[in-house]
Amino acid sequence: MAKIRLTRRKLLAAAAPLAAVPLVGKLALDAQAQASGHDHSSHGHPRSPASHVHGAMGHAAMVGEEAPAVGGPNDLDALLFPPPALPYEPGRVREYALTATDVDLEVAPGVFFSGWVYNGTAPGPVIRATEGDILRVRFVNAGQHPHTIHFHGIHPTNMDGVFEIVPTGGEFTYEFEARPAAFHVYHCHSMPLKKHIHKGLYGAFIIDPKEPRPPAKELVMVMNGFDTDGDGSNNFYTVNGRSLYYARYPIKVKRSELVRVYLANLTEFDLVNSFHLHADFFRYQPTGTGDTWEYTDTVMQCQGQRGVLEIEFTGLGLHMFHAHQSEFAELGWMGFFDVVD
Ligand SMILES: [Cu+2]
């Protein structure tokens, strides 16, 4: 145990110049596992924490200023708030433009991930259409690797994003009728697939029913992870790309309004991710289809799975939400709803 502590102190000292990042919990977990003879790091997940460890997280609740997150209060609004739902109109065309680039993403303070992204962020922009619309997405590849866009849903196979590999400097326009009404995802389908997805080429894709769902405060949360040291396992987990962002900037909602969350999992390397709400329950509709809802406070999704949550908050104040894999929560996947009247 003494040896472990020394190692950990060394790691912390080595990383002192880096800004605060919540990895102490992870280290404690490793130390505990090793002390009990169960070496967590021998499961093919050595996380080389020295590259991004920090000082004291302590036992704080990690909300507001306490939560180390990158950026200002509205930075992720374009990812959190989807474009509005539109009722069906025959013959309507919905146009989007996506450009792939290589960028360095700051996923936690002072921690950068060299990403491949659509329109500058991981996840990419929210694409939304109504069932029956013609969806036209012009894709330009300004990155250094060949990419595509593969949409989930029903469409002709030549629009599936697996056969036309778009080279650097190339472009391709995807066009198909949006169907079925559901919550989908899109992502790159170039090989090696795991790498192209993990690098950040994915996003949320909403197809509304012809008669849109009832009015609500709508939010999009794409769960993802970032392997910042290139060892094949994630060092940070987030929703919408920044560790602890919604802990620092809680999402304001009104108690009187319906809150609808489009939740998707694009986390690479880990088999599942999850969403757990504190102090209340929600309805969950897998894939956003059918008319059965589960009433629960926790849902699990494997990679590519997604669903729609609806919440009518009964109480006021800060309601925590996080992955119920505690490790993911400690590594950034945690936030709050601030419920007000
Ligand atoms: Cu790609």
C-alpha cells in the first residue's frame, strides 16, 4: 500500500502543471484494486494517468465553479438545443452542410484530444428532419484522412456511407427521404471503423413524426469518451464533448415544463454507457419509436443505441445526472439540471 501511495504521489507531482482534472477517483480505484490483489490496470486498460492527473478534487460536490470544465456558459448550446421540430409539408427539402476537419479538442482544462470532427466539434451538429422530408447533406472532407457519413435509418444503399469513401479534398452529397420517425445517429464509416468513430466523427440525427411530439424543452445529449493518451481506452467521459461541462453550467429547466432529452451513446472502447437521474424519475422510449415507455431513473445504452427521455420535474433545485458507471462519472460524465419555477 505504501508503495502504491508513493507511486500516486509521484504521478500527482509530475502532473502538477496541468489544470484540475478529476482523475483522483480513478487513481484511488486502481490503488484499491491493487491493494486487494485485483490489478485493474491489467485488464488491457492501462490508463497512463501521469499525462493528465491533477491536484485535489477531494470530496467536493463538484458543481458550479468547483467543477473544472472548459469554456463559457453557452459554448455547447448548439449541441444541446436542437433545431425546432417542423410539422410535415409535402416536398420539403432539409439541407445541411458537414465538413470534416482535424482539430485539437480541449476536453478538460489543459487536456487536448487530437480529433477528427464534423463542423468543429465532437459530437458534430444535430441533424433534424421530419419524416417524409428530403434530407440533403453536403459532405466536404477537409481532413487528412478519408471519411464518409453513415446515417442510421431507412435509405437507398448507395446513400449508406459505406461505399463512397470521400478522400481528402473530396465531397459527396447524401440525399434521401427521412424515415422512419425515430431518434437516430450518424457517424463516419471509414476503416478502421473504431478509430474513425472514436476520433469524433458522429452526431445526433432526429427524425420527427409527421405530427411532431408535444411541445417541450428539448435537449440533445450524446455520450462519448476520449482516449487522450492513445492507449486504447478512454481517459475522459462526457456528454456533448466536454468533461463536467453541465456540472459547471447546470441546465436550467422549469418545473412546469416537459423536458425531453434525446440521448445517444457513441462511446468507443467501453461496451455500454448509461444515464442516471437523481431525485426524480423519467419515461424512456428506446430508439424514440413505438408507444411503450419505461418509467425509471436509469437507462443503459450500448454503442449506437439511443432513445428519448421525458421528464416532468416534481421538485426544485439541482438534480444531478451522470453515468451510473461510477468511474465514468468521476472521469467527467456528470452534470446537473437546475429546476426553477
Ligand atoms: Cu472517418
